[in-house]
Amino acid sequence: MLDKLNILEIRKDAISSIQKGSSKLSFILVYYGIPLVCAVAIHLVNYDVNTDLFGNLISGISLFAALLFSIIFVVSNNLNSRKNQYKSNDEENIRYLSNYKNFANSLVSLISYTIVKAIMIVVILIISDAYFDYLNEKSNLLLKIIWDILIVLLVQFLLYIIIILREMYVMQYEDINKNN
């Protein structure tokens, strides 16, 4: 039963998809450095955290997660339809199907991990919202640490959305050029 809850494989596949074609140092700088710098900058500005912000973030992240979830099925269906459409042994079709399959595998792992990030963010936001008054009253430092963690996760979430958009753009661009 616990195997079904293990998300480490999703994370490993998503990270390897992102790292493909880039150095380990650039990966660390972009996906950990930028979120940490954003969190530190917002922490230093001393941004006022309130429950309205939590509600808005929960709504926005949930909306994106639902949209991403639906894209998984679209990509899978498109792969199946392309397999049927390009059954010939033409080398160009074989290359195209191979590229689309790699794209689909990469995109599904990226989207799945982005949804996992969204779930983590929403759970932290819901718990923080529920205990906001208590945290704000008893330990403002703990609330700021939770907010810093949320900023890191939110920036990573946005970076993953940008990567997914870029991957979809590249494949759609190839689709358009293939069909002409």
C-alpha cells in the first residue's frame, strides 16, 4: 500500500527530464538558487502574510493543478492517435514518433511532479491558514519560516510551469511544421 504513496519515482523522473541537456550546476542554480534568493528577498522585505493571501494562493494553485492534470490525458491520447496516424516505416515518421514519445514521457513526469508540488503547497497553505492566528500570536518566526518554504515551493512551481509550457511549445511547433 505504501508503494502507491511513494512519489520519489515521479520526482526522480521529473528531475532527470529537467536536467537533460544542462549541467548539474546550472540545474542547482536555477531550481534551488532562484527560489531561495526569492524567499530571502521577500523575507528581508518583511512582507505581511495574511489569510486572504492564503485563500487566493490555494485557489490559484488548485486551478493550475487541475489544468495540468487534464493535460496528462490529452498528451496520452495524442500519442496513441499519432501511433495510428504514422504507422509507416518511413524514417521521418519513426523519428517523429520517437520524439513525440520522449516528449510525452517527459511531459507526463514533469506535470505529475508539478501536481505533487501543488498538493504540497495547498496542504501547507491550508494548515497555515487554519493555525494562522495561533502561529501569528505565539511564534511569528515560525510563520515566517513556513512562508519562506512556501515561497521556495511557489517559485519552483512557476519554474515547472514555464518548463512545461516550453516543452509543449517545442512539440507543437514541430507538429505544425510536420503537417505542412
